[in-house]
Amino acid sequence: MTPAQPLNTRAPSTGVTMLLALAIFASGIGVARAQSVAPDTKPYQVEWVYRVKYGYQDEWWKIFQTYQIAILDREQQLGFVTRYIVQRPGLHTSEDSRWDYRIIISYPNYEASTHEGEVERQLFADRATLAHDEQRRWELTVNHWDLPIHEVDPHKVAD
């Protein structure tokens, strides 16, 4: 009588070994990537500043309210915006430093600040009217900048 032979004693094929190694390696990359792309949980602030052509502030503001304020209000309802404030200067300044509107927007984190486009599409189905009105607003805008604002700890010792 011959001794019983094991059913499958040969080593796995090179192809199977490579696929197994690749799957293990890829799953490790996925874990590392998921860990390294954790969302930032620090609050994030942005300042929008606008200088408008003299004599057109009311027209500009009406367009801004119609679209940008509506978007900010909806983003706040959805939790993307924590708070926003709109400011106008109380006195005049020199032309080179003049601004007409400043909007300071607080978000719970940076990722929350990336939803403006999708909220705009939800609110304003008539894309042609939106594009026309926004074009007019930009025609009336002499200067504009968006500036992320970073808090500074006044008591931290410089490195």
C-alpha cells in the first residue's frame, strides 16, 4: 500500500502570489491615505473685500444680496457656514485703500468652505440669469480679493 499523498502540496503560482502581495500592499496604501487625509477640524475664516465703481454701490449690493447673501444664508442653514458678517466703512479713505464691502465668513473647517458651487446650483436653476447678473456685478467691481484669515496667538513665543 502506498502512503496517502496530500491533495495539493505544490506552492502557489507566481501570479497568485503577486496578486496577493499587490492586494496587501494596496490595502496598506489605502489605510495610510485615509489616515493622512483626515479632514481639518480647525475653524477657517475668509474675508471677501470689494471696491465698487462710484455711484453704483446700490446696484452692486442688490445683485450681491440676490445671489451671494442667499448662498451664504443657505450654507449657514446646512452647517457649512458658522457665521458671516457684512461690513461697510463709516468714513471715506484715500482711493488706493478704499473698499465698499467686506464680508467675513467663518466656516467650521476648510472643507466646509468648498460647497458654494453646489449650493449655488441648488438655489439658482436659471443659470443664464445668474450668469448675466453676476457678469454685471463684476463689471461694477473695481477691485476684489478673498483673503484667508489666520488667527495668531499673541502669547506664543516665536520659533
